[in-house]
Amino acid sequence: MSRIAILGGGSWGTGLAVVLSSSRRKHEIRLWVRDSSLAESIEQHRENKAYLPGVAVPACVMASNKLEEVLHEAQIVVGAVPSAHTRGILALALPLVSRDAVFVSATKGLEPATHLRMSEVISQVVNARFVPNVAVLSGPSFAAEAAQGEPTAVVLASRDAALGAFLQEEFSGPTFRLYTNDDVVGVELAGAMKNVMAIAAGACQGLGLGANSLAALITRGLAEMTRLAVALGGKQETLSGLAGMGDLILTCYGAQSRNRRVGFELGQGRSLAEILAGMTMVAEGVGTTAALLPLARENRIELPVTQQVHSILHLGNSPREAIRAIMERPLKKE
């Protein structure tokens, strides 16, 4: 029986705890929740009423706000905290982590200050004590649907084939199917960039635009994602799979998408500050947008959709102005 520590008591961390409790292998699962009152509530009511209401948390999942309890003798450490907080939480956790533990990043975003992927952040922090074994979990997976037992397929990426195979066996269950690959770069960038495209998709829908516009946006968005991922060492086929196209479709069309919601509200004329003030969960695309542009400049890659989403979020442009700027770009081959 493996002991799994999940860092992050939001919707996805809680959803993963529920999903992994029914995997093929038996696990002892411990969920770290920052808020002590929420941790106590989960323990008492067996439900995360703040972030995943209506979903029962099984008895094999222990929730606590004490890192030492959650990480004690953990063999697998899953990171599900927002990208902006990953480094800080890992630094606190590091003295408590076993040298034999493996790390799985389930966060879809880039660190805002450094533009690093989450596996890079994990490696930087953990290297202070030992060289970590790291894998990345991504793909089309709304937490509520996965936790409610709806069939869900995701990708587990690791450069270590043995680690990927081990985690695939540990995590797979009757409704949770994992595919492995070795393209950590492609999987992480796809997971980060699709959130930006979802903001753009939501803005189109908020403006009342129809299927033509959304289809064009998603298609050109995927091309943009692929250009940057390949330039940074990812594989084109990864962007055509679950981590790329699959997650992009889900996030751009799915009503549960936080990033799509941000875009929709922007299209309706609300300010970003007002939108974020009314959200309890993080929309990763807001911070990721600014982090992607320096990467693009360094690698001489054009990201027209990302650039215009940035102009809406941070420069005060309206969604209609952003769409006009994209449509008036110089004509070119596909």
C-alpha cells in the first residue's frame, strides 16, 4: 500500500484524492489543506464544501493543515497548489519529505516571476536536499466530473519510463485512465497555454460571437501552442493529444472552466479586478499569459492570441479591439 500526500485542498487536489481512493492499488491518502478550519470540516463532514461541494470524500482520505502529518513517510507527493505558490509550499515541505519520495505535479501553469514550468520549480527546490524523481499529470479533467466517477483520460509524463509505468499502475482506476509519455516539456506547456486560450474563448462567447469564431480561435490557438512547445523542446504530437487538443477543447467549451469564465465576464464588460474578486479559485491563465510572452520573445515565436489576451488582461484593451487586431494582422499561409 502506497502512502500518497497531496499538497493542495482546492477542487483538483480534493478531486484527485477522491479519484485515487478508488484506483486499482490500495492507498493511504493524506490531503494537505492550508486552511485549518476547512481541513477540520472535511474530516467532520467528509466533503470539501468550499471547493468541491456535493462530492463525498472517502474515509481513506485524511485531511490536515499540518505538513508534517501529511508528508510523514509519503512515497508519492502530488503538487496541486496554484503555480504562484508552488515554490513556497515546497520549500516548507522539503525538510519533511523522504529522499525516496517521487513527485507528481498536477498544476497547470508557469511560475509568474521566473516563467518556469512546475517540474522545473520542483527540481530547483528539491535539489537543495536530493535529486528528485518528477512526473507531470495533465489532460482534460474537470475535478468534479473525475471525482464523480465520470470516465476521464489524462497523461502522465516523465523522462523516466520506469517512474511513468509505476505511477500509471498506482493511479489508474475504473474511471481514471492514464497514458504515459516522455514529453514533460510539451505536456506542461500545453497545460499552461490552454488556459490562456480559454480566456480568449470565453471573451468571444461573452461578446456573443458564434461557432465560426470559436472554431477559428481554438484551431489557431492550438497552432500557437504547438509553435512554442516545439521551440522549447516539446513534441508536436503531444499537442495533438490529451494534454494539448483534449484539454484545450474541454477548457474552451466547458462551463466549469474558471479561465473561460474570466474571459466570458471580460467579454460582458466587467473589469478583471471585479471578476477575480468574486472568485474563490485561481484562474491560472491570468498569470500564465504574462509569463509566456518573455519565453516567446526569447525564442522568436509569435503568439498573437496570447499577446491580445495579455492586452485585455493587463493593458486595458477591450475584447473587441483585441479581436480586430488579430483579424487585421498581415495575411499569410496557414
